[in-house]
Amino acid sequence: MEKKEIIQAVVVADNFSECFKPFTTFNSPALLPLVNVPMISYVLETLNRNSVEEVWIVSSTFPEKVREFIKRGIEEHLTWSVGMNVQVIACEVRSLGDAMRELDGKGMIRGDFILMNFDTITNAKLIPSILKAHKDNCKRDKETAMTVVYNKISSGQRTGNEVVIATNKRTKRLLFHQRIHPTNKEEKFKFPLEIFLDNKEVSLHHDLIDPQIAICSTSALPLFSDNFDYDTRDQFIRGIVMDQELQAASIYVEQLPIDQYAAKVSDWIAYHTISQDIMNRWVYPLVPDMGVCALKQQYLFLKNNIYRNNSVKVARNCSIKNDVVLHENVNIGDESLLARCVLGKNCIVGKNCTIRNAYIFDNTKISDNCKLENCIIGASVLINEDCTIKNGTVITNDCIIMKKEEHSGSLIQSKIPDDDDYLQDSFEKLNDKAYKYIENRESTRNDSEDDLDDQEDDDNDAEVYIKLIPKVPNYESSAYSSETDSDDDENDVGVAQEDSIIFLTEVIDSLKRGFDEKSNPDFLILEINSSRYAYNIQLNEVNFFVIKACFNLPVVLDHADALEGFKQVYNYLGDKVIKNYIKGDGAMVDCLNAIVECCEESEKLKPKLMKTLHFLYNEDILTEDIIISWYEDIDKNWVKVALNKFITWLQQESESDSE
Amino acid sequence: MVESNVYFTASLASLIHDIKVGKIVGSYSISQAMLNHFLSTLNESQWSTADELMTIVRETGRICENALPTEAILGNIVRRMLKIIREEYDELNMPQEQIKQTDDSQAASLQKLVTQNSEKSVEKSDYKALYTDLRENLITHLTEIENELHLSHDNLAQQASQHVHSAELILTLGYSKSVEKFLKSVPKERKFEVVIAECAPACRGHLLATSLASSKIDSTIIPDSAIYGYMNRVNKVILGTHSVLANGGLRAASGAFTVALAAKHFSVPVIVLVPMFKMSPVFLFNYEQEAFNLVGSTQSVLPYNTPVSQQVKAYSPAFDYVPPKLITLFISSAGGFTPDYVYRLLAEMYHPDDYNLTK
């Protein structure tokens, strides 16, 4: 019987952005509550429902808190802990790329794995259909590195997660990828012409959202390691798709079926939208009354999407309108009005309060006559009487807001962090337990206004939407766009040749040093790859120059018999370095061309051409088919003469083989 | 929080998990899994007296009910379990001469039933005495129940020939294992026709149709909206159900109420198939009551990508309540009975003290 394959998943518990600051200054973003459950629970539960058996969480900010959460979850028999082994890897990483390199170093991934972020909220069924599609891709194309999963959306949204892509219609191979900028309202996209020339049928999509779900092959991790300039998933995808000559890898695209939900909590606006989606049961079965996480029903589901715990006390004459979640021991006073909001455990709301579009975490107390609209209030906050808090104010844990204060669009935290990022004087002290962050956000706010109006014009309650747009992360302005390419082309020619010469000398240096010091060949590969990116060398050129460099090593040049010298080099570098580059038919041709060029340059080597090829043929670096077909195409007379015998011998050999 | 609960074992957690994420589906498999769980509890857990065992079982029931309030079957199995513990204990506890007496009293059961509570309160046992035979007896009894469960569909199906006749037009809704088996065991020479309401949005009716068609039974699928229009030609309605409530009402797949009302209008008899483990001593007193209904994914009734999706509230409830007055006959493994008789069966199956597990 075939051994059952374990399905593995990697969850990155950081978003490497500042969008949830200041919450993330004191805690891991993965533990930020979303509808009263730490956000990472949704991913874990989704993976569990997809019968994933092993999960690695890579965490760099406050990993001990994440680890503590996981440990407690296992003790409490939370849903995801059953039948799934969850482990936290704590490491200092600054980007997704770092995390992947870290994983590659640990070598724990044994097969295809699911790569997700903690902030992806989805009810996708990845298994079996999408995993199978990935496996089929791998079978057809050995170079498959990743299958990315996109989700259809109604067009016109701009949250920064939308992408424009081009795929080969038949194979679904990704050919072009561009993220839609949330604020630049691009209306035109430029696709490279080659896409249409090289593929019979191309499909273009502009209605897809990237929820950051992917299924990776084992080859994806080394790709991250080899290219340490890949930091984000986008850079990785772009790197592979845009520079297909550079990388022997490909990416495929799958779309989620229309009835499955997937979205990414990328900022507070998305936080609001997705919370509402959860309450409106679009993400079923990840809805509050099904008990996300806990093996226990925590809420009653009542009309108008009101989720109420049994222990909640609601005064008789207060009005709870719609889309409200009330957790354990929430207490709501007389005449209060609640709509579209989430209240955490033990929250107390006083008399005559109005709470709309607000998210309030555990143990917070809101005193009488407060007005809260479009805001996020952390845990254990005390808001005194007659306050008005609106327009995307974010108040973090443990703050105290004094009587009759009014806040609009501000960030308030309970203490000033020791971080360097925050300058002491950028805070205004309100009291011992409240510091307001001063920042000129006017411009971004105006930008976003129209956007939000489009999205939210449905709801009169939401006239003033959560406006807090944290600084939009710097999307690399499409560095690969065809414009820039064509501009540079003219200069490129001259520069390119010079570059290749420098590259060759660098490769020779690396190999020489490596050979002399007998250092680890893996490092040599890394060195060569890094010089390659520095000088922008194509893959086939690399193959060519590496072989050329091997013959130009001092050992070979100084040796009386050039071939003997090369054999010494080969003994040391052959298995790792040469075999790493010279694989595949194209690479062999590059190798042959390089040898011929070396022979032309060095009189000593020239007579040995045949013997060199014979040696490489014996070492399985070159195959007879390639040598023969290459020989037929070559137009240099001396080569033809020199190799005549060898080729005849090879032909006989292959004939006798076939017999 | 209950997390410190010692009764919440890993095996129980994995049972609940499997039911929750849909690895175990269908009332039959769920009850089977629950019985197996109790069988291993009997063998492996630390208990010496019946009282201790009952606490374990009751706590298990409480945890299950908290976790999966819509799966009434779990509670029923727990009640059944408690009942057999009581029976086995009483049998061992009873002085020899009394055994005969109880044999006599079983005959006069209706009167006994009415007076049972007052009698019990006098000689209520505390279940604390030690009996070494108890474990053995319980295991035997539990295996009997398992057999009964095993045969429940077959027992139901055996009665098919009494209820389905030649040239009849039968209407059913969605997919129910009991109904599938029932219809398939009608003698082959009787030609009858089945109309299946598809039961949107899950449309499990299609499953039943393909299954029936493969056994050469004429079947027609109709949309749920056509139920009323079809009803005047129908001879009989046969339904499965999720559970039967204490008053004889049904908690059945949503759409069942439509069917029952239409049947009432055209005076078509409504027959409901209930394996015994689906009878629950629970009343419906309020539509907003905990766990009466289960609201499914909004996606199934309205696609997320439509422009209006943010502006409307859409619900997809899983169950309908069908009041007992709309039901003509229940068929259980033991035979047919009317909704009025449900209280009686419940009293036979469960001990009144166990009706409410959560307390």
C-alpha cells in the first residue's frame, strides 16, 4: 500500500507592515481579535477543515505570545488542535522571503505545502480539488514552483489586494502579474507583447483578488534561498513570471469556486468589511455561532444577525439593531443603541450610549452617554462619561479616556513604546494612560473618502466610515513594466557586454578561491548566483560562463596537460557546481559552446577538444543526442574536423544501443 | 470556563471535532460513533459505582450539547445510556422477591407510568452501591442497543409494503436514508412513482433521485416552488426528519413545513419515518430558542459578488418546525403511531430525570 502523504502548511504570523500599529507594538498581529477570536484561529480552523496534519507558524513579533496561545489552545481542545499538529517557529524575520529562507534552512518541509498568511479569512476547500490541480501541474511541468489561488470579486473594488493577471488559457500558467494600486486609479495596463506571441490563447483577468493562499512545491523554498532579494510574495511571483529566462520555474493560477469566500485583512477597512462579512455568514462555517475555535457554542443566533451569549445582560429598553456580536458577560445599560458592532468578553456599556460600526475588545468599560462611531477600542479600556469617539479612532489596550473628551481620527495608546520608530515628541500626552499620536494624515484621508463612499453607500449608518487608512504600504511601482525595459534597451547592449566580462572574472575568482580553500560548493553556487543578479546575466549565459570559468582557472591554465587540470577541477566542482548549472538540453548546448570558445582561446586546450567532450560524456554531463544535434548545426570547420571521429563513434554507440 | 473540565477528554474532543467539521455525517453514523465512544468509556474510564459512571455520561452529554446543540441525537444517546445504567443497577440492587413484582407491574404499564414518579421518590436509589457485574451487564446491554440501531433502517423498511401500494404517487423532500431504504424495499412488482422536491439550496433531492433511478423506481424532481402545484395529484407524502420533538412536532429539513401544509390543504396523508433514536424529549417554545435552527451559508442563497449582496440580509436556515397536527402517522422500527403517542414512547425510552441534561 502506498504510504499516505501528510499535508503540511506554513502560516506566516506577521504581515510585515505597520497597518495594525499601535496594536502590533505590544502584541503579535496574529492575535488581534477579529469578531472576538484571535485572527490566526480562522486560518488554523480553515487548515484543519482541509485536513492538514502539520502546521508551522513562523512568527517574529512576539513569538512567545503566539506560542503561549497555541499551547493553551491545545490544552483547551480548540477545534484546530484536534488532528493537527501545530508548531511555532520563532525567528527574527523581516519579510516573507526571510521566513521562507528560514524554513528552507530547517529542512522540515517534505513535500507540497500550503502557504497562507494569518490574515487570510477564507472558507476555501483547497483539498482535494486545488491540491490535485497543483499536483497535476507538477506532473506536467517539473519546474512548477507554486500554484496561487485567487478569488473572483465584483469589479470596482480597490483595497490593494486586487491583481491583474494574464494566464495561458489552457495550462493556467501565470504569464503576467500586476497588483492594482489602491489609490492610483490606473485605467490602462501594459502587457508585454511576447505573452501573446508565445501563447496560443491567453486569458486576462482584472476581477481577481489575491487572498494570499498558495500551494508550493518543494522547489519554492530553494528559489527563495537562491534569490535573497525576494522579500514578498509579489516579488517572488514577479521574479519568476517576468524573468522566465532567468528562472527555471513556473507559477500556475487556480480560481476558487464562486461559492467560496476568501479575503485578506490588510488594514482596518478590510477589518471592518470582513467582520461584517463574517457576521453576515458569508464565511460559513467560520461564523460566531458555529464556534470558531472552541468546541462549544458560544452564541445564540438571532434575527438581524445578532449573536448573543447566554450570559449577556441587556437592559429592557435598549435597542440592538443589526449585525451585533455580544460575548460573555456583556452588560448593556438603559436606552443604549447598538448597530454593526462587536463587543468582547465582560464589556460594560452604560446608559444612553450609541455604538455604531465599532469593535470593542475584552473587558472594556464604556460609561454613560458616550457616542462611539467607526472606531476600534482595545481591551481593558475605560472610557468615561460623555465622550465622543469617531472617524476611525483607534484606542489600544489599557487606555483611559477622561470625561467629555472628543476624538476623531486619532491613534491613542496607553504608553509610549521604546521603539526608535516612534519619536517621543510625536505624542501628545492626554493623561498618564493615554498618549495621542500626532500625524499628518489629512491627505490620505481625503483620498480614501470616495472609495469608501462607493463601498458603503448602502448603509446610512455608515455615513462616516472607518476612515483610518494607515500609510499605504509602498507598492513597488511596477518595476518590470515594459516601458522601462524599452527605454533601457539601447544602452543595454554596450553595458551588457562589459557586465558579462566582469561577471566572468568574478566567477573565476569565486571558483579559484573555492578550489584553493576547498570551501563548500553550495556557497560557490550562492556566490555565483548573487553576482549573476548584480550584473543581470541570463540563465544560459550563466551556464556558458561557468564552464568557461572552469577552463580559465589557473590550475587548468598552468597545468601541462589542460585536460588533466580540468579533471582536477571537475573532481572537486563537478558534482555540485557543474551539475547544478548544466542540466537540461539548452544548458548542454551552452556548455558545448563554452568549451569550443575556450579551445579557440587556448592553444593548449585545442587538441584536447575531443577528449574533453568524451570525458564529460562519460561523466553524464552531456548526452549523445545533444552532442550529435549540436555537431550538425555547428559551422566551424576545425571543430568539425576535430570531432569527426568522436561523432562517428557516438553514432555507432547509439545505434548499437538501440539494437 | 469549562476548559478545566476533567470529563472533556481528548477522545471526546476528537469525536465532537469530527462531527463538527463534517467527517462524520448523517444521524446514523453520528449515533454509531457516540455509542462506540460510550463503549470505550465503559471499558477505559475510572469508575466504580453506577453513580460515578452516570456523572461521566451526563457530563459528556452536557459537553456535547454545548458544542453541537443542533445534533439532538447525541443527547438522545446519552439519555438512553443513562436509562440503561439505571435499569441494570436497579436489577442488581433489587431484592429477589421484588423482581417478580416488577414483572407483574410491567403489564399494567400505563397506570405505572402515571404513578411512577411518586413511587420512585419513596424508594429512590442513590446508585452508590458497588456491583462487580455492572460493567459486564452494561456492555451486553449496550451491544444490544447497537444492534437495534443497526437494524433500525431495516425494521423501518420492512413496513414499506404496508404503506406503499401499486400505482401510487409518493412525494418526498430532499434526501433521507430512511426514505431511500423504505422506498427501495417496496416489492418490485408494485409500480409506483416518486416525486422528489429538490430541497434547495443544498439540492440533496438530486441524490435521492439518482439512487432511486438506479433501482428502477420512477422518480421525478421538482423545484420546491412546485410542491403545492403537484400536491393535488399525490397520494401520500413520506418524509424523513432530523428529530422528533416531545410534542410530536418535527425538526426537519427546511421545506418540510411547506410540504406538510400543502398536504393538509389537499388532505394528503403525511407519513414520517423515525428511527427510535431520533425521538427527543425537547419542546419548542420559541423560534429563537437556542439551537432550534441552524443558519447556513449566505453564499448558498445569494452570491457574494452581486452588487446588492452588501445591502440585503439573506438567511439560509437548515430546519423547519412542523407542528404535530400536520402529521398523520409516524413509522418507527416498532410500528406506526400518531403524534399524540410520542410522550408515551419517550417515557419508555428515557428516564424522566434525564430529560434535561444541562439543568
